[in-house]
Amino acid sequence: MNKIVVKFGGSNLKSKSDIDKIIRVIKSYNEPLVIVVSAFYGVTDKLNTLLKSTGNNNAIINEIFEPYYTVLDIENRKQELVNLVNNLNNTPNSVSIKNNILSFGERLSSYLLNQITSVHLKQAEFQLIAIHFFGVIVI
């Protein structure tokens, strides 16, 4: 069965109204979809800043989550990022941990969109994928 790939980049992911538009776009298709999402606008830059920062990272982590909170309460995912940063502090040369931190925005967007679309759509209508320049993450 053929599927249509629809990608939503960070410039399309800034606020609740953008998510509402994305839901409308998804609903407009009658074919099975593969949905690809980026991190919310500006989040990857903040994740890069987080990788380079030393000391207390709470302010940066809060900034990373701020745009997502406008759409859905995702407090439960914050500890995952905190744990990654702590692991990186213990093993600062770990490429795997750095990649996990840099791809966190895409994974967070996928999680958020999955939570929202589960209310509006049947899961069988689409497959959600996050792409980061280090690889593909199938959700």
C-alpha cells in the first residue's frame, strides 16, 4: 500500500494554533500517511546551547519545554532530558548521549503530536516519524 509522506518543520511548530492546522492538514488526506515532524521552532538551537553549557541547566531546560507547554502538559518528559544531561556530565565524550540530547526536540514533537492525534484520529491512519540529522526515530 502506498503512503504519502507529510513533513512539518520547526517553522510550522510554534504554538497550539500550528498544531490545530496540522490536525486539519492530516484530516484532509484520505490516503495512509507517514508524518514526519521536526522539533518546535528554536528548540534544536536551545538543545545545542544545553550541550555547550556548564553548571545549572534548569533555565535552558525550561526554555526548551516552554513552547510545548502551550500545547500539552508534558512535564513527565522533562526528567528524561534531565537524565540525559546528567549522563552526559558523567561521560562528556559520549556521542550517543549527545545525539539523544540533540534529537530530543524531534522526539518531544512526535510524542506531543501522537498524544493530540490520538484524540482526533485513528492511529491506523498514519505513521509518525521524527527525523534528526543523526538518524530516523519511528514512534
